[in-house]
Amino acid sequence: MTGTGRPIHLNLFAHACGHHSAAWRRPGSDVERLGDITRWEELARLAERGRLDALFLADGQSAGVPGIAGSPRWFLEPVTALTAMARATAHLGLVTTISSTFWDPFHAARMLASLDHISGGRAGINVVTSMTDEEARNHSLPALPAHAERYARAEEFTEVLTALWDSFPADALLPGTGEYADVSRILPIDHRGADFEVAGPLNIPSPPQGRPVIFQAGSSGPGRELAARHAEGIYAVAWDREMAREFRTDVRARAARAGRDPDGIVVMPGLVTYVGRTEEEAREKKAALDALLDTEQALGMLSFFTGQDAGAWALDAPVPPLPPLAEFTGPQGRYATVLRILESQSVRPTVRELLGLLAAGGGHATMIGTAEQVAEQMIAWVDAGAADGFNLMPPALPESLEDVIDQVVPILQERGRFRREYTASTLRGHLTGA
């Protein structure tokens, strides 16, 4: 790859019929195929055709009632689905969400090591702490533990994962010697911590990457600390370039203080794109989806993001004043983004206008225009130190992803900013270029 700028990383965040909450309502949507694994395999092959680094599946631990009436949430369990997608692809990284609040680390380590073996070294794990009491009640808890407790558990969870992946070295196997393995090389971890007691060793040899790639997506202080100490990839939330640059600068500084090389961390803000032959056509694509929006459902999501009863707000009146971030106890990254959106507008938006801004991606960066305009913006973000790449959040699948792969990616390739062919065989190799 030629060019003077840093290479740009692209990851597909595949969700339902697309990240716009009304995407499933559009004519021709494939909502009836959400449980069809061949549909997800097709998306994976499309992402691989675009030479993307990875495909990422988020996860939730509840049905999302009553919100699920307004839009689809979860369907196939992600590790299972990604294992099938591993067999349908040859190069694409495969990243799953695992909740450290609900999962046992031995089970998670074994599942991820298996996915890495099956895929030939393409597995990644996004460690999250979960967000709702509804999820907690499905795991024998009356409510989520406090934010600080969840992140302390996530820290210990991640440490146990890495210890388990190291506990059974693949080269301890002794093919052709008459003994299956050198047991002196397979060692217990004997972990005893505040949340976990795990003897080890793992009962599966270390996978092709040694350790599956660890991702993180928390925006709070504890989330940034967890990412700085352990993550090789970060899925960030940023409405604008300055917000993204602040986040990336802060995480890199934290990583340096933790004794890590900041250049070993790939920060990818979520990115919603509407691409058209003209800017007007791109805006028409957004307007067509916005027109299908379920207002009641969108207000419910806004209530979750803000901790307020948004359903009581007048749709065509300005958004009411909101408490400062320090007083908010919910998902802080999303709330901070809502506050940033409000601050970035020259005139305070109405509630209806805010719903449109949040409809796809819940406040992630949104780029609307021609392929050339979108590519230029992406390059500008990376060159400004705001990102190392982007976690693509197509508003409608597969069309919005096809627009990026068929129109935007070729421009990035021509500028020498994105690979024309895969040069590595593992997910870690895609991220590091090694």
C-alpha cells in the first residue's frame, strides 16, 4: 500500500437490518432472515470482499421488552454465529461481545480459544460490563452491580482470561513422540481474586494468535483505564472530530502511563454513513429512513440514554435542560454524546430533530455525502489524530455497507490509505500490519 498517511482500519459492526432503528421497516428489508445464518455469512463475505479488518457482533442479555416491539434487537447468539461465519470466510476478523458481569472467565476463555482455532487466528473479544437491570435479572441478580464494581470485575475477568490462554502452550503438545503433551508445560493459574477463583489450566491449547484480540468500548473513566491496560482495539463513541480526538489522546496517554506503546492500540469511533451520487441523494436516503421512525420507540431509547422521561417532552419544542454528566448514573458514553450533540448545534434542536440525529447509531459520528466527501472526512479524522479507523455502522444492511465497499473503499485505496489485499492471516495482523 502506497501513500504518505497512516493506513485506515475499517471494522463492520453488523446489527439487525442496519443501525437505523427503522431500517427493518423499509421496503425490501431482510428482517425475516435475521435467524438465517446464511444471511450473516453473506454479510461476512461482503465485508471480506471490502478487505475490512473484522466483523463485530454486539450482544444483549435480555429480550428488550417492550422496546423490541419497535425494532429488532438480538437474534443469534454471537459466538455461535461467528463460528459459522468463520467457515464462510478466510481472512475477516470475527469479534464477539462478552459480558464480564455475567460470564464465567473459564467458559469465555474456552469459547474464544475455540473460535480462534476454528477461524485460524481471527477471533476477538469485546469485554463489556452490560447496561440494564433487565439483563441482570436473567442472571440471578436483582439489579446490576454499581458501575465501579462492574469495572473492577471486568479488570479481574480480563486478567483471568489472559492467564488461561497462556496456561496451556500449544507447543506443549508432542506429536510423534509417543506422548500427547509435556505436562510440565501445562500449568495451573491458581487465581484467587475478589470475584473469581479459577484453578486452571485451560483445557484447550493456546490458539493460533496466542491470545484472541481484546477490544473494549467503555467511555467512562474506568472504561478508559480498562482499555488502556488491556485493549488492542477500542470501539469509541464520538459525535464529532474534536470529541474523538479528546478520547483517543486520553486513552493513549493512559496506555503510556500503564507502560504500553500507544501505537499498539487501534481506536475506531463508530461511523454511520449515507453515501449517494450527490449530497442531495445521500440526504434523501437518510430522510427516507427517518420517515419510517417509530416515534414512541425512539423516545423510549432517548429516555434510556438520558435517564429522563422523554415521552413527556413536546416533540416540536426544544430539548429541555439536562443534568450534567457527573450526576448521570446510566451509560455515560451515550449520555455524554447526547450532551455533545446538543452543545454542537447553533440552535438547540427540538426533540423531534434530536430523535433524527440519534436514529442510526445513537449519536455516533454521521457522514452524509458523495463517496468522495465521505472518504475525505474519514481521512481528515485520521490525519487529525481523532481515529485510527472506523467501526462502520451501516444504517441499512446490506445496502449501506455496499455503498461504502463499492464506492468509498476504492477511493481510500487510490489514496494509499486502505489495503487492496489482505497481507496478514490473523486479526491481530490486520490491526498491526505485521
